[in-house]
Amino acid sequence: MHKEKIKDIGEKELIRRIAKYMPCNQASDDCALIKTKKEDLLLNTDLMVENTHFNHKIISPRDIGWKAVVTNYSDLISSGCVEFIGVNIGLVLAPETEWQWVQELYEGFSEALNKFGGSILGGDCSKGENKIISITAIGLQSKLKLRRNACKPGDILLTTGFHGLSKLGLLIQTNKINIEEMNLSEELIDISINAFCRPTPKYNILKIILESSEFFINREIGCTDSSDGFYQAIFDLSNESKCKAVVDYPKLPKSYLWPKGDQWDKFYLYGGEDYELLISLPRDWADRLMQISNDIKEIGYFTTGNPNVEIKNYPNNSSLDNNSYSHF
Amino acid sequence: MHKEKIKDIGEKELIRRIAKYMPCNQASDDCALIKTKKEDLLLNTDLMVENTHFNHKIISPRDIGWKAVVTNYSDLISSGCVEFIGVNIGLVLAPETEWQWVQELYEGFSEALNKFGGSILGGDCSKGENKIISITAIGLQSKLKLRRNACKPGDILLTTGFHGLSKLGLLIQTNKINIEEMNLSEELIDISINAFCRPTPKYNILKIILESSEFFINREIGCTDSSDGFYQAIFDLSNESKCKAVVDYPKLPKSYLWPKGDQWDKFYLYGGEDYELLISLPRDWADRLMQISNDIKEIGYFTTGNPNVEIKNYPNNSSLDNNSYSHF
């Protein structure tokens, strides 16, 4: 047992073991909740590691900077952040790194911060063998709290946008897919590369969820982002909320450009890094939300039962286990 | 210019260039100040990188965990943190890392948090080629703000504890010093290794500075920690406060075990990682503070003049330029 390695136990088990060192009230969401006398804050850390999350062949430093902010802000958004305060940036660089790379990285950070709000608050730099960007973002918690563990049996499951595009973008950028052989349209190629390199977080969601609520409510609703993949996001909601999720496959919103087939379904379900949101709401609230925004679609519901994801009306018999990506 | 590398421009110039992307009110201290409606918070990020800050030959994972918390908390303390809320931990690990290493690291984090306050709030894990620990600590800002840029001409310069011990500990752990040839005492060896592996931040300082103040004061006083070295700390105070620091060499507090000589003075002045504090106070307040605590000593003063550090009564003629360590 003493020689047990991280690659043997895997990412989920690693996170489960590390969570034991944290106070039990913090476990459900990526963001930590910081209570102050008047306001509550959300704090979130995300790492981007060279050769794990990026390399110079697939994404520019400007896009890495943009995406690092977006990744963090998406976690704040999916906890119900009402205002972004900013980010602390820990940056590890090899001494051989060109200053221009760093400059473009910071221009990318700044572009995202100018667009979504908040500023660079502080940070640290250190020498290392590979580039690593560690961002900690901080924002204000809304009275309406979005939480993974707040889905209720009877709730409607909603999603924003399309899934799978970022995965396709990654495959194109790494030449792991033959775009000519597959006869992909220029438009699909463009939006996929953009989804991978320049994602947009759903920064407007809190506003429209509040707009669609009937009265002011100091409560919690179910939500998470799909950064770890569509299936994993729904599994996490189900697992943390201790109820069963049922997804109706024909309802999954897809770009009209998205090809059909088992492989494309797998990109959709397990791709990751789309930064769309999965939301759980009572029927009437869900209906009002969909009336306000055309980009939000009903895809299923929660019901009593053991935590699990059932995908109804799936077109073929391939197994739909959770094939989500593990870093280790 | 396009091919200019980080190792060519050095750490200070890198930080100066990066600071241009930050709002100008954040530049003086390591900590960022977060204003909320009722309370102000302090946010600080510090990185510990394998083969830059640590390796398995010189420090145990438990001590790395302890020290990573201390490094961050020391920055919060030197900005006037009245209560530690906790830390977010970004952890990069090679897949070959043993779980036991991670477990002992988290036990080290927990030991420090149990001792000084706060808890693990959240974080992120990722695969990488080397181990990296990125900690972001958060705490409450006291009404009495400690700031690098708040030293005033006429102020007395005070220091806590001894300097140079951590550097000696590092040299012993890396076998870069021959302890037998140098005839170092067992006690000096022990306290030096302890200073390097298990430093204690000056977590009590705010309490005794407030105790020694004559009345409640919503103001700023000059302070920084000596994590980058004694000389660098005083230089930073001088530079940020736009006045000259004068240090009287014979007043420097030293352990009775500390040998004499030029080399030992250099360890003292430029060693780093001691986590002692340099404090600047008006004469009467400084006197009251020294009456309360025997560990705080007067070592010089600030005066009008260009930012600089003058060391008076230095025993020999060696140059006392700033030889502080640069990571790049």
C-alpha cells in the first residue's frame, strides 16, 4: 500500500481522499464559499499545465490567458456569482520562455477580464521546468445560490448551448481527426476551434434565472458547468443531490452542422471543456426561463432513486458508462 | 527584442512588467486587498515548485505542506491580517507520485492550519511533470493596515527574531556547507534546519502592535516580512515608501550561536525565507512595542532621501549591494 501511486488510484479517488482534509460543508461544489459579516464570497482555483491542458502547437498564449480566466469564472458562475472581483495568478515559467509569450498570456487575461469584469489582483511567479498557470478567482455570491447538491426529484433538467464542440476543436488542433475525410464544414471547424481556444462562459445566466423567478428568493437551485463533460456534469448533479437524472436523448440540442453517429454522440457526452451549464428547476420556473432565453433547452428531469444518469431513447445499444477524462 | 527570454530580464523586471496589467492600487504589497461592504479581505498566492523550492532530499512532504501554509500566512500577517480564513490549494503531481507523499503533504497543511487557524477551502489537482503547490490564502484585514509603502522619515526600524538561520538550514540540507569543518554546534544545526523546514510565522504581531498603540487607530504602518531576505525586505520598504533606510549593523540581533565573519553576515543579510518581520513605527510607539516583546529590536530608522539602504558601522569594507536571490 505504501507504494500506491497516483496513476493507480486515479483522479476521482485522489480528489475523494484529499476532500477528507477539508471541512465537510465545502465538498459539493468546485467553488469555496467564504462568509463575511455582510456578504458571501466565492473562491475558485483552476490549474492549466503545459502538456496536460495546452501546448504551443494547439493554442496561442493569448487564448490560454483568455481560457484560464473563463475556466475559473465558469465555476463561479455555476455557483451563482453576481459580480466578479478578479483573479490571483500563480505563474510557473521555464527560464527559456520568451517574454513575448508572457506578454501575450497577460493580454489574454486582460481581454477576458475587460469583457467579463474583475481585474488581476495579485499573484506569484516562479521558475519551473514547464509552464503552469494557477488561477484563483474571487467573486460575490448571489442570494440565489446555484449548487450541485440542490436538484430535487420532480425538477426539470435544462442545458444551455451545444456540447462536444470543444472536444472536436481539440481533435482538429491536435490533428487527431481528418477533417477532409470526414467532410466537415468550414463553419463547424471554425466554431469548434473557437469553442476550444476561446470559450465564452455563461456570464448572463444568473440575471435571466432571477428574471424568470416569480419573486425574490433566498434559496438554492441545482447547477453545474460542463467543464468535465456533459455526462459527468449530470452525474455530479445526480450524485451530490442524491437523486436520479433522466435525460431524453432526442431532446439534446445540437448544432445543425453536428454529424450523426455513435462517435459524435461520444464527443457530445464525454468531450468536456464546453463551459455550458446544466440547471435544475421546478417545472413552472423552467418554462418561464425557456421563454426568456431560446438558448436554454429542457433535456430531462430528476426523480427519486439512486444517483445515476439514465439516457432514454438512445439510438443504438452502445454502452453509456461514464467515459469522462481522467488526468492521471 | 522578440526573442528576449525570462532568464535575460530576471525576476524583478518580469514582476515589474506583469504589474502593468494590474490596477495601480495593488502594486505595493504581496497581498491583494479585496473590499466588501463591511469587511476588507487579504488574498495572497505563493508557489512552491519542485527542484526550485524543494526536492525530496532536503525536506519532507509534511514539512513542505507546513511551510507552504506558513509562506502564505506570513504575507497575510505582514499586511495586518486579523484572522486567517483558509487556503485554496492547486496541486500538480506526476502520475508516478506515491499517494503517501500526497497524504503527508496534506497532513503538513493540516498541522499548520490547526496551529494558526483557517482551513482548506478548495482547490484543484492536475497531472504534470513535476510537483507544484500553488496556495492562495485568504484572511480578514485589520483596521490597522501594515503596508510596505507606509514607512515615514523619522520612523524607527524594528525587526523580530534572527535572520540567516533558514539559509544555513538550506546549506546544511543540501550539503553545501561542511558542518564539521566549520565546527557548528548541534544546537545551531538544529535551529537552522528547523528554520528552513518548519518556520513559524509571526502570527502574534498584530495583537502586540495593537496592544502597544495608545488608542484605537484606523491607519497604516510600515511592515513587510523577510521571505526574500533581510536586506531585500528593508530595500522594499524604503523603495515603496520613497525614503531612505539606515541600519546600524551592531544592533542586528543574532543568535549567540551565530559565528562572526563576512560569509555569515551575507547569510544574514541575503539568506531569505526567515519569515521574520521588519516594522516601521514612530519612536514612542516603537519603545512601547519593545517593552511588550523582548523579541522585537530596534535596528535603525527611516529618513528623507532617495530610496536606499545604508548599513552603518559595517565591520569591513566588502560591498553591500543587494545580492538577493533571483529565481530566473
